[in-house]
Amino acid sequence: MRPLSIVDDGMSLNAIHGLLLNHKLLPISRLEKFFFRDLELALRLFKNVGGVEGVAILQTCNRVEVYLDLRSEEAVEEVVGIWRDLTEDMDVERNILLVRGAEVVKHLFRLASGLESMVIGEQEILRQVKEAYYKALAVNSLSLLLKMIFEEAIRIGKKVRSETEISRKRMSLAHVAVELVEKILKNMDDKVILIIGAGETGELVNSALMEKNYRKLTLLFANRTYERAIHLANMSGGIALRLDQVENYLRIADIVFVTTSAPHYIITKERVAEAIKGRDKPLLVIDLSVPRNVDPEVSRLQNLKLITIDDLKEHIDHSIYDKIKELDKVEALIEEYVEKFQEKLETIWIEELVSKIYSYAEKVRLEEVLEAMSMIKTVKLDERSREIIEDMSRAIVKRILNPLIENLRRNYKNVNKVDLSSLLRIYIEERDFDKNG
């Protein structure tokens, strides 16, 4: 891995690194080997590495990405070592794409906006970015800089969707899967469809099926938590099943969507072989789980076709993007947002300095007004006279400071912030000494 170049410069983006593994780099069947089984544990272990100021992990069905705010050159190697230990895969380092600085920010902004998804413009990724942010917040693993980057990414993800048509046609992998099934079968009327798993992906499959308006579908929902299966069944007029009833219904199903997230195969070759023994109609199984919950060996069974997420990549209808006239606009917006965010970081120290200057000026103003009031205490001042004195003192401060501050904001790139901060501190200390001495 390349040596890191860390510049300890407060809010500098030089400290931000992204360790990326996603569907563009690896097939899902390989990618799932690098997933963290316990995200909270991974966050805590990474945060405890010397030189790691902050960490967040984004893990979805087609990506696992670690975002780091670093203060040490050795930290990346140690993080990768922990990743290797947690996943028990020696190839982690070989497959990771390491990005730095503004490129990390650009990637996350694109991601939240739907540009990096397998299905461009999907809505789910923005929710997943939020989940990664809140998970890191919950374990206190975010640095201030990472917190700012994720908050900005979430804001931009919302803004891009509201200002462009990138998400006009609501699509997801679940929708792509249903489209593919329809293309294979030509017609889904009279079909028995079993959806195993009633989480978000199961809901999306159900939603995609409902949009097709087939009137003679039989929908079956099985889930580990029976109440969730009942919930989905009630939404679509389907039948709720308990998970241990699945084998019985595999005998009659035409299509099975597996959308669970178990750490092991819940549909094995032996289980399916026994269930479909003697049936004459084909069975279509679509595994949308990550990690995979259908044993790839089931594809060897006669009269059964298995479709995985990797297969779906080849069937995504990219012609839908021709209808999205604003992809170039979205790309341009992202570039603009990255530039503005960099400027914001560069000027944070100026705004902090300005705040201190104004706070100190207000302190001095109040002291001088009180002293002036005490000197003319022999004269009884009415409320209006006091207001005039207060307003006059504020006006004097503004006339003196505002031009200086505006000039400082315009020319901050030509200012040495260390020297300026030191001068301000010396001035305040000397002034306070003269005042109190």
C-alpha cells in the first residue's frame, strides 16, 4: 500500500481517507467475503487504532467502505490488518481502492446523490448513508471533520434529488429483479410468488410487484419475525407464513425472492431438492440477500434457475438513463459542491477568528460604556439617552471592525493564520494587562 502523506492542518482534507470495496471493483459473490458481521465492533476497533481521529463504515448490498480521519501514516495498515482479522480474508489489502482528500468527499457526495449505485438514482443509498452516519455517532467514532462531510453528503443527496430528475423513475435492485422475472416469464398472472424476508428489500420487491397490477398473483410472505410477514401480507392481500413453513410452499411456488440477511445459507441444495421433488413446473429463485442466503449449488438442480445480484448487473436496463436528461447537471452540481465544501473548510479558521475578535470587541465595548455611565452618574440619564450611548458604541465598533473583517475574509489565502492568531492573542493579553495593571 502506498505511503500516506498527512498534513496536520486542523480541518485539512489531507487527513481524510477512504478504503473502498464495491460492485465496480468486485463481483458481489467476492465482495461479501469482506463484509463486517458486527459493524459496531469494527467501528470501535478502528477508532482505537493510534492515529485514527474518526471512522465511519458504509456497508450495503453492493459495497463496504471505510472512511477515516487520520493523523498517522501507519494507521491505514493497522486498520486493514484489523479488517483482515475480522473477515478472515487475506485478500482485503489487495482489493481495496484507497482514495484521499477531496476525492473521498467527491465519492461520498456522488454516492449520496445516487451516481455510484448499481441502479443510478436509487433512493435507498441516501438512507444507507444516513444509517452509516448515525451508527458512527452512536459509538462516538466520528471526528468533527468526518461529521461535517457526512452531514454535507446527506444534505446534497436530498438537494440533488429535489433539484434534478435523477430519481424521477424510482428504481432499485428489487425493481430490476422484478423486471427481469417478467421478461423471463413473459406473464406473471396466476403465478405463486414466495418472498422470504420482510425487511426493506422484501418491501421493495412487494412494491415492485404491486406496481405491475397483476390481478391473479398469489403472494406468500415468510419471515423470521412472523408479525413482519403479516404486515407485508396485509399490504398486498397476501398470505403470511412462518419461516419453518417455507419448504412446504416451495413445492407450489413459481418464483422465490430471497431477501434475508442471515450469515449462512437458508436455502440449501438439499432443502430445495427435497421440496421440488416430483414437480413438473420450473422454479425461479432470485437471491437478493447480502451475504448470499441461497447456496449457489441449487443452480445445479434440474428445472431450477437461480438469479443473483451479480446476474442482475448484466440485466439492468441502462436505456432508462436516456430519459434522465440531467445527469450532466448532477455531475456539475457535485463538482460545485465539493469546491464549496473545500472553501468552507479553508475559511473555518477565519470565521472562528472573526468570532473571537467580535466577542473581544463586545467585551471592551461593554466595559467602556459602563465606565462612561459611572463617570456621568451625577447626571440622571433617561432610558432613551442610555440607548443612544449603547447604539453609538456599537456603531463605532462596527465602523472600525467591519472593513477589516471583510478584507480579511477576501484575502484569507494570503494570510498566515498562525501569525495572525498569535498577534491577536498577544494584543488581547497586553491590552488586558494594561487595563488591569
